[in-house]
Amino acid sequence: MARRQDGAPGKEARHAAILLALGTDPTVRISTLAARFGVSGETVRRDIEALSAAGAVRRTYGGASVTHAGVQPDFVAREAMAGAERARIGALAAGLVEPGAVLMVDAGSTTARFARALAARGVGATVITNSLPVVAAAGEAAGLRVIVAPGEFHAPERALYGGETDGFLRRFSADLAVIGASGLLAEGPTDAESRAAWVKRAMLARAPRRVLVLDSGKFGRGYMERVAEMGALTDLVTDAAPPGAIAAALERAGVRVHLADGV
């Protein structure tokens, strides 16, 4: 956890820790968090207000609780959360891409970080995506060919979805699928958006190597729809070791875990 000069965790680290705490307990108290972080109650209150404004938590009297299973912050709000962790995850995942590979990349803040890191690597590859931030990042790299899936534009996710998107993706074969998710349970990745879950499934079905990029603040967070069983993945790239039940499920499914801490 990144810390300030006085030893207390910084704002991004506190936000990630609050979300992680809500992954195992549906409510948290300001007083408990303040004692844990070594900061004032007012500081934690401001943290909760910021997370609430982004749609990540619900404010309660004296604390915060989880949001509804069908609600998550939009793309812009998520871009401001766990930025350092997601940048490290994206960089490590980009290192898995071999020259000449064909990739399918879905929409999300962590997959956008992956696309930026891939562009910075300068590796030659083909990227098939429904995400406009991924298009913008990959399109800047001379070595990357970008193919954009059609569909209906969904502004909160900056992405294209729908039957046309799903049908288009199933016309291609890829070497690697890189997806994000709203949360990860022992049963598998979950998502708040059904339209996004369908795209993720289409991509997972078209690649032999299937990588989930996800920050540790999403461990234990169950959203409305399960994207796939854990066994549908081959790799997880994250920033911290998964907790017990999730770690056991990953091991049973033979999923390789790559830790981006310090990358």
C-alpha cells in the first residue's frame, strides 16, 4: 500500500483498501477505517464521499456499504481509481503478447491501461476490440493493426455493444483474449453489465489463451452476472495475491496468476 511521508496510506491506496474491505464485509465504519489507516475520521469521510460520487460505494450513517449488484462506476470514474495498480497490471499483461499475435481486448479501464502499455512496447500485433479508449491507445502505435467491432455506442463504458458486436467477434480467431471484469468470486469473474458480459464470452470463446486483468480491490465482489466459470480463464494478472477461496478456485482451474506488484 503506497504511503505518505508521515507513514499513512495515500488517497488512492485508501480508496483501494475501502473497496477491498467491502469485498468481504457489506458495510464498513469510518471509525474503524480511520484507526486502520492512521488518519482522521474526516479524511475517511472525504474518501467515502469521493467513492460514492463515483458510484463505487453507498454512503451510510457512519460509514459505507456495497453498491447494488447491477451498478458500477462509469469508465471515467474507474479511470481515477487504483491508477498505479492498474498501470502495473497493464504493463505486465502487455509483456505476455508475442510479436505477430492477434488479440481480442474488451472495454474497461484496466484493458485501456493494457493497450497503452502494449503501444509503448512497440511490438507488432493485431488488436480486435469494441473499446474506443483501446482504439485510441493502440491506434497511436505504428506496429499495431486495430480492427474495431461494430455495434451500438454505450457512453458510460466508451464502448460498442450488441448483437452485431457479438456476431462480428465470432468471425475471428485470436491468439489471446484480454478481458476485465467488475469483480472476481471463486465461481469466476462477474460483471454489472450484461451487454459487456456477452462481449467477454465471445472473446473468451475465440482464443486459446484467455487473460483476466483485474486489480485486487475487485476480489470477492459479486455483480449481477457471472461472465464465465473460473476454468474459462488461463491467466489472471493482478496486483496482489488473491484471498483464500479465490486462490483455491484459481489453483483448481489451473489458472496462472501473475502478480504485478512493483512492475
